[in-house]
Amino acid sequence: MAQIFHRSANTLSRVTIFGAVFIAGFVLWAIGGIVRAPYFTNQGIQRQQPVPFSHQHHVGGLGIDCRYCHTSVEKSNFAGLPPTSTCMNCHSQIWTNAQMLEPVRASFATGKPIVWSRVHRLPDFVHFNHSIHVAKGIGCASCHGRVDKMNLMYQASPLTMEWCLSCHRAPEKFIRPKEEVFNMDYVAANQAELGPRLVKQYNVQKLTSCSTCHY
């Protein structure tokens, strides 16, 4: 019987199969890189805001505690944004004619809240509770970075599931004493010794099941 395909067809088929596998692998690798890139995660991107509020000035310079503005962070899922009246506690006395603060004065006069551009945004299918993390000794800087050094606020961490799980799998690497949660300058003297002890003391569980954040 005459041979239908030339012998070179065997080589061609092998090259095609192996080539397809390598191409598929490269595509998956590229997609993985894209979804982790700052452009996709919004990491490091400063948002245009109606008022150029500086955490570096207010937190780092003046020493204002996080809870002064984010009043619900210890008892609610959301840290909360301060009402304009909180801003005016100080700015009715200082910088009263500053042009950059005109939106604040207008908001206070009309009762219409300032519409801030959200910096940290998780997908709708992800549930994050600020209060439980604060109660378990996870510092603000662990997720938000050194806010006290940010002139304009930006997202310091990627906030990917992989990033979240790195803490949930090994909370002893990140946990700190509860009295240091809001301390931006805190650095543990010996985290390897302190972490496991605090995990046990605060009854921290390594929650890695899907239902922890997706329900």
C-alpha cells in the first residue's frame, strides 16, 4: 500500500504538539503576570481627589490618630470616611481662607458630602472586615503601607487573593500587639518569637477556606 503521508509529517506533528504546549504555557504565564501587574491591581497609583488631602502632613506631621477620621474601623466592616464636620473641627480655625479647602467649606455649608475617589477597592465578591483584623492585631500599615509617609494616598499593596493568603497562612509573621495596631512606626524587636505567642494569645486561626472571604 502506498504511503499517504511523507515521513516528515511525523516530525511536523511532534513540533506542532510541543509548540502548542509551549505556546499555551507562555500565554498562561503572560496572563498571570498581567493580573499581578500594578496596572491591573492599581498598586502605587495616586487618585485625583477633590481635595489634595495629605496623610503625610496630618498623620506623620501632626500625629493625628487613624481613628480620629476613620471612626468605625474598630467596630465595623468599613473603616469609614470622616464627615466634613470632622475636617472643620480644625479648619474652622486654621487655613480658613485656603483655596484648596474651598470644597470642604462648601460641603460644610451645604451639607453635601465630598465625593472622594476610592483608593482601595476589592471586587464585589470579596468580603473584608476591618474590625476583626484590628481586633486580632493586624496593623494598618500591614495592608495600607506607611500612610504617614504618603503625601497623596495610594494603594501600597496588590490586594490580590495570593497576597491576602500569605498572611492568612502565616499570621505570626504579621501580627503585632493590639496597642501597636495604629502605630505606623512599629517594628517588632523579635517577630519570630513574638508572633507565635500573640497568635495563641489572640486566638488567631489560619483561615484559608474560600468561605472565609467569599460568601
